[in-house]
Amino acid sequence: ETLIIVTADHGEAFNDHGRLTHGHLAYDELIHVPLIVKPPSTHETRQQPVNSVSSLIDIVPTVLSAFDIDDRPDTVQGRPLSPFGPDGSSSPVFSETQTRDAYPTFYSVRTPEWKYLKVENTGTSPSSILKALTNFYRRGKILELLSNPLYYLRRYWYSESGYLYDLS
């Protein structure tokens, strides 16, 4: 009688795209997470992998559909995943990453074939740099910054603002 859903909030980058980071970029190694839906045994379905693009925004509609709850709040977005809804999900899938320091904001739009990634840099103005240094200091990261400044320059400032990937 139990519906089990296993997922994660983000992945890890182990020098993919030249960065060692934890959940702050919109690259696939960080936004492509496991999503396993195990229906209750009372629900007749066969085990099958679903290779379509899906989103965590589809979890709540999946749970509501699994228990035949039709009255869903207007604030609930997404659509039920298989086997409680049609194959596929709320494609295209959107993602956004923001942090509390000077890290740029990343936005992405993904379909099975394409991915567009937009980088909104924090800027290189003196006030932006001062804000970044202040945040590093508050987080106790100044010694880390001083010991490896090139790593942080590459990590925090991007020369391009948009990337389009052909995933095929």
C-alpha cells in the first residue's frame, strides 16, 4: 500500500567542466538526479525505466494521482509521472541555481534533445568584488580564497553568458 519515491536535490561535480563544486551549477552532473517511483503493490504496473526528461516539480502531482486526489491546489505545478500519468513530464524542464555569495546565477532549459544554459554573472565592479570578499569572510573562506585564487576566479566569473548544447 506504500508509494515510494527516491530522489535527490542535486548532484556533485568532480572536476566536470573544470570545477569541483556542490550543487551550484546548472550542468547535468548537478541537475540530473535519480528519480525512482515505486507504486503501491495494489497498483497494477510493470517495472520499466522511463528515459524521458522529468522534473522534481512533477513529484507532487504524481503523489496526488497515485492516491486519486483530484482536488489539487492551484499552486501545484507539473504533471503526474508514469505510471500515474502519461509518459514524459513537464518538458521542457527548467532549473535555476542561486547562492548567497558572489557565485553567478545559472538558468537552464532542457528538452531531450537540447539544453540552453544562461549565466548571469555577478559582475566585476568594485562593489561586486567587495560583496564577494565580504561573503567569503563571513563564511570563513578567506584563507581558502587566498590559497587558490585562480580556482575561485575561474569558478565565479564566466566570460560567456549563454551556452546551447545539442544533446544528441
